[in-house]
Amino acid sequence: MKSKTKYPITPKQLQAVFDAANLGEIIHSKPMTDGWYNTVVCVTTEMGKFVIKVATHPNVRVLRHERNILAQELRYIALLKEHGVNVPVVRFHDLSKVVIPCDYFVMEHLPGQRLDKAGGDAEQQKNAVLAAFHAIKGNGFGYEQLGFESNWYLALKKMVQALIDDCADFGKKCKRGEKLLALIEQHREILEPVPCVFVNFDLHNKNLFWHEGELTVLDLERCFWGDRMGDYVYGSQPKDITPEEKIRRDLMSCYLAVVAYTEKYSRYRPWNATWWEDVAMQKYFWRG
């Protein structure tokens, strides 16, 4: 996918990265085009097959919750590994911006298939991954980049307000964001007691890799601390969901709709297909 947030790394820069990582001479490289935000390249060297993820250039305007997002992903990979969740093996990372002017990390290439192309008991494995995420408890709610809050009501308000402010930076109004703030206020009593857990918020089939009966979770930059119902916006839902949980899930679906509305201004042009995919997403996920 084309995006203004993707850094156009050159073959010379790519080799410099692999020299710094002591991972050998590059034999072949190919951009991976599925992602919408970071530059991701599959690289084969004399030492094996790897994937490099390159963050946005510091001079490119990103959304407030996306600042320093790759450094956050590295921390969350380490956290999940400590809790027994299968995550990519990071072979090298560099946040100095010396070799190239962006943060990046190199991970081992994963064998297997994406979950949407695999069979077996993959859905059961996916539920197990969600349970592992939600077993990790937090003390502060929200995105690290925005600053943590003491409860989910305050954090969700801050997350939505950040998107409204991002829209203002691009000279745009965010009417659904304003409406969502009113909905959050309306349901304050439901939101304040919500337990704080680790939320993936991007756990769809393309970010799960299936190999020999196990799933590995990819693309962890969208994680935050908050309401577990954020992991049920893509169609699934927990067993015995309560009416209050449905409200919380719908609020998170609305939040995703506002994200989709806002991010098109930072990433795409109106003539890009992905601009219109974000337009379709915001309409699909809005439950207000």
C-alpha cells in the first residue's frame, strides 16, 4: 500500500543496515506491500531470510498516538515474550537514526501462512492469544505516547481528543470524534470501572501467522492499555457478552472509525485507493 508514512529506503541503505547488524551481504530483497504504515522489506542474505521494519521519517507528520511507535513495538514484543506469547524474533534494532534517519528493527522471517490462509484449529488458537493478552494487567490506561490515565473513561476521552486535534492540524473537522466524546460521557459509569489489560487492537487474520499448529502475533505497534473489548471490533465477541460489554465494544468500534477517518489525512492522497478504503472503514465501524 502506498502511504506518505513509508520511508523509501534505498538498496545502499538496506545493505548498510545489514552491515551494522552483521547479518551478511544481501542476495535479494523485496518490499512487502500489505502494510499501510511502515516500510517492510523481506531480505535474503548469505546468513538467512529476514524482514526489516522501518519507521516513518521524523520529519513526516504522524498522528499523536503514532509518535515513536516502532520503539513502543519493540517494548511490547519483549513484554509479550516474557508472558509466553509467540512473537517475532528480533535479531537487531537501532533507534539512533545514525545508519538511516529512521528507527528500525530486523526480525527473522516467519515460515508458515497467515491465519486467513490456514486451516486447522486456528480460530481456537486466536482465542488463546487473546486470552494471553488480556491476562497481562496494567496500572495506567491508554497509549504510552499520550500519557496514561487512572481509568478507562479518562483514557478513551484523551484518545479521541487526540484524533480531533490531529484533524485540526490538517485543517479538518472531526464531527464523529465530537459525537463519540458525547457518547463516552453518556456511558461514563460503564467505562470508569473497566479493568486495565493489554489490548492488541489490530488482531485480525493478516497479523497472525500459523505454523505447525501455533500462531505468532505480528505488527504490535497498535497495542494500548485499556478495555479488552477493543479486541472484538473485527466481528468476533467473547462468550456470554453482557449488555454493558456490547456498549463498550461499540464505543471501541466507533473509535476505530474515527481513527480511519483521521489517518487518511496523514497517510494518503484522495486519488489513492487506500484513502477510499479508510472511508469505507469509517462507515463500517461507526456504531454511533
